[in-house]
Amino acid sequence: MYIKFENRPSVLSYYAVAGRKEKEGPIGHLIEEFSDDDRFFKDTWEKAESEMQRLAFSGALSKTGVKNAPECVFAGDLMNQCTSSNYGLMGFEIPYVGLYGACSTCAESIVLASLAVSSGYAKSAGAVTSSHFCSAERQFRFPLEYGGQRTPTSQRTVTASGAFVISDKECAAQISEVMFGTVRDGGIKDINNMGAAMAPAAIDTLCRYFEKSCTKPSEFDLIVTGDLGYEGYSIVKELMAKRGMKLGDNYNDCGLIVYDRENQDMHAGGSGCGCSALVLAAKILPEIEAGKLREVLFIGTGALMSPSSLQQGLSIPAVAHLVRFSHLKGEK
């Protein structure tokens, strides 16, 4: 489903919280709040992730400059039953919608918040997501104590949370178009190759978007997926070119932005719900507000597996949701 907003919602505020590895990365100096030990003064990794969401949403709310709280908040994470979001946000006493789109959750939550605001049902709505390296490893792969060796195609789950307040007020960073993704399955069963699993969904959403919007890749200052890592990024570039839609230097991936792959030994890059949320809140939105970027396609990609599906040997389907951000209604 492709939607072009007549009443454009805006990003009123945003806030980024992250861990130590992320602070040491290329965009670390842009992160507003971080923890040296990734624990955020909590005694479990899962509690730490909930605390990241609480801190991120509190930070975003404090920057709005308005008295009224958002009418609702859309939030999700990688944990079973979205427990990080449930525990992290319950203290705000704001109507809450829990989401699971895996690493596409940041885009999914912004799309739904934008629909609530543009339709007039809410004057503002929150969008929050997070991931934590240690909690994700415990749920999906091996406990850290196991010391398993990572493959070259593996990505590190980013320890971070990003929160956004979407509003009907006119702000510099506006949401002009959105598109929901369709589920695609490329037959990948390797949990250490999320990029290859998610690439078909990203390609499908991009192709449908360019067809529906009658645009082409060169019209955008930035096209950013999140988060395919190096493997998926390379696949998308190659297959899009074969379809006659070459992605140039304006294409990047959040999994490649958040870490220095070589110096930090991050294999294929970053992943996790918090990866694209962190890059969007710390780097992309400030550049849109400053006018450095005027038209941005943000495509959140998510691998829709669960511990049970992995144990049963099922392939990993994926989805990609798209948000188009525009600076001041695209005025030059």
C-alpha cells in the first residue's frame, strides 16, 4: 500500500540512546546518551533494553516543547512478545500499540504514527524501538558465554534505542510518503546471513515504490536501507541494476553507517531494531532539519523469524517498509 500524504505529518522530536560499541563507531559523537557497560544500571540485559526505551522516549518528549503528551505510542523490539517495549514504556501511561517487524520496526512504527497524525485522529504520536546485542544473542543464537565464532556474513545486533514524536505541527523534517512492504522469502535459512534474507524484501519495496511514485533513484539525496549490512547491501545494488534501476553513491545502509567494519571487527556490519533507529535519530534527521538532505527514502528491513521457526529449520521471510522524508515540503 502506497500513501502520499495531503496533510504531511512532521518529526517534532527524536532522541538516540546507545551502548559502548556504538559510541565508539563513526556516528558515536552524535549519540545523545549512552552506557559504558551496556547495562544502563540494570542487572539483566533485558531490563537494560527496556531502560533504553524509557530513556529514549523521555528524551524525545523533553525536546518537543509542548505540554500535551502524544495520544498514542507505537513501539517494538526483538524480544518475544515485545517485552522490552512493554516494560520500558508502561510508566508513561500513554495508549500503547506493540509491534513486531523485526529490524523493520522503526520504519513500521513511524508509518503507523504518521497515519494516525495525518488522518487527524491524533495531534501527535510516538514511535519507539530498540535492540540489545546481549539480549538478542541469548534469544536467537547462543549465549555469549558459549563463545561461538561469527561467520563473515554475520552482523552485530546494535545496542540502541531511537524514539520519535510525529506531529501535525509543521517542522523541517516532514513525512511526505509511506509504503508498507510485502513479505518475501528468498529461501535463506542461515541466521548468520540476515542481509541475504532481507534483500528480496528491500528490492520488492523499492521497485514498487518507484513504479507507484513515478520517481527514480537519482531524484533522492539519500536512499538508506536498514539494515542489510554489507552482504545485503551488495545484493540490492546488483539486482536493482539488473532491473534497470541503478543505485548510485546516494545509496547506503544503516548497518554500514553505525560501525567501522574493519577497525571495529564487525564482519558484515550492524543489525537489529535499534540500528536504523539510531542512524535515523542521530544522523539522518538532523541533516534533514539542517537542509543538508532534502529528499530521503528510508527503508526498514526486517527478518521475520522466531526461535521456534529457526529450530524447525524454516527459511527466513522478510519485509521492508518505506518512509519518504522531505525537508520543508521539498521547497528549494
